[in-house]
Amino acid sequence: MVTVRYYATLRPITKRKEETIDGVKTVSDLLEKLNEEYGEDFRKQMYDGQSLFKNVIILVNGNNITTIKGLDTEIKNDDRVDLFPPVAGG
């Protein structure tokens, strides 16, 4: 199982700080599963149309997926995925 940790505006949508997810092989699979689970509110926080917002940060075991294989980054049991939606403020 993969541990997924949610930050900022994702926490009120998921109603949790973290959870474990089974049956996903890539970051893309994980996001698809989360979109199905949490619906449009989750999707609006992460996607600009069909693409992720440019300032979304997704870490797998502390490494930004942009430095690995992007959405094709493989994930396996005992991995940790941190999801940071775009945040604004001052």
C-alpha cells in the first residue's frame, strides 16, 4: 500500500491528512483513483483543464516527480506520496 499525504486545500476535501491506497502503479494511476474517490472538488484543486496546474508539487519518497518520470513515475508498496496543490497567500 502507498501512503498518500494531503496538504493545504486538499485536506478539507479528503477530510484527512493521509491515507493508504492500494492497487496503483504510477502517479497517474494514483491521481485517477483520487479523482474518482473525491470528485470534482479534488480535481479543481489539482488540474487546469486536462493538465496539472504548473505549481502542483508531487513528491514520491521526498523526490519531486518532475525530476523522475513525471506522472509516469512508478510507485510501489511502502512508498510515500505527498500532494501539494497550488497555494496563494501573503
